[in-house]
Amino acid sequence: MLSIYEDMALYHERDISHSSVERVALVDMVTLLDYMLRRMSKIIETLNVYPKRMLQNIGMTNNVIYSQRVLTFLIDKGLSREESYDLIQPIAIDCYETGKDFFILLEENKKVSTYLSKDDIKSFKDLSFYSQNVNSIYKRVGID
């Protein structure tokens, strides 16, 4: 790949000094791409998904995995990113250190409760939020 990058400066020179790159590297690149696509296709075709196990893995984080969504929500509420981060980071660290649930600590935090209602906190648990745009993404890439 580096040789192709370096060849770009000489592309319009049309001398023989860089023709080996065009003859070899480009063919190698296409061959590699073919290999990568075939390999990935096989991985996807034989992929096993275990939804219950996925939920267990999410639970192992004491729900801290949702902290980014909470952070973004607070920013949308009008807090700066720095303020939101300073509010959420200590709660996330506390979850890891004590093993307490992230949502319980959010509800108990007086500062957070000024910005988030119990319904807001409950809405963060909805996993469908993360897949709400899947169909439109598929449509954009031509998969109906």
C-alpha cells in the first residue's frame, strides 16, 4: 500500500521507474481485497448470535455501557460536553468500584435528577434506540 501511495507523485510522469508498482501492487491489492471480502462473507454467513448472552455481557458492565447515551442526552438538554462529562464520569467510576447499577446511581444523584427525570433514565434502557436507523442504513447501501 505504501508503494502505491508513493507512486501517486509519479503517476503522470509516464516513465518506466514506477511501472512495477502499477503492474504488481495494484494486482496484489485487488487480490487482497478479494480475499478479505470472501473471508468476511464466510464469517458473516457462519456467525452465531446469542441474544441472551449479549444481554448478560451488557449487564456485566453494571449498565455503564449506557453512559455515552446519557452524556449525549445531557448535552441535548443544554449542558456543555465538559459539564456533562464531569457529571457522568464519577458515577460511572463509582459503578465499577462498587458494583452498583449505573441507573440506580443516576437516580440517587441530586445533580443528575435536576436534568433527568425517572422516565428519561428508564428510556435509556431501551435497546431499540441503538438499532432505530438500521433499515435506513440498509436502504442507503442498497439492501432492501
